[in-house]
Amino acid sequence: MTEYLSPFAADLIGFAGSFFIVAAFAYSNLTAQINAYWFNVANFLGAALLTISLTVNFNLPTMVLEIVWMAIALFGIIKALMARRAKPSPAE
């Protein structure tokens, strides 16, 4: 992938990923009731974008962190989706 992505583009993608993670963190601190699904989607997307940027600007500890971050966020997404399905609909 590095031959297709310029360092400048990698930086822009990395900044977008950082934005999503910081926005999710701010959201979790500013809202009284968090939407776990969207919180984890934002974290997953942010970590994925940062991982893409790290294919150009490689840093092993940060790459490991982002992969673990995505795994935790994916777990949270699945957990939130399962909770939605378990909740009875208003019509029932």
C-alpha cells in the first residue's frame, strides 16, 4: 500500500483517524448517556485510519496499539449490536 499512498496523504488519513478517536473521547465525556455503538464505531474508524497512515509512517508500538484499539472497538460494536437485538421492540 505504501507505493500508492504519499506521505502527505498518509498524514491526512492519520489526522482524520486522530479526529475520530478524539471526538469519541470528547463525546464520552460530554454526554450523560453514551451510545455504545457509535462510540465504538468512531473508535474503530479512527484506529483503522491511523493504521493505514502507519503503513507509510511506520512505528511498531503505535501499530500494535491501533490493532488492539480496533479489536476492543470491534468487541464493543458486537456487544452493542447484540444488546440492541436482545432489547424488546416498543411494539411488543
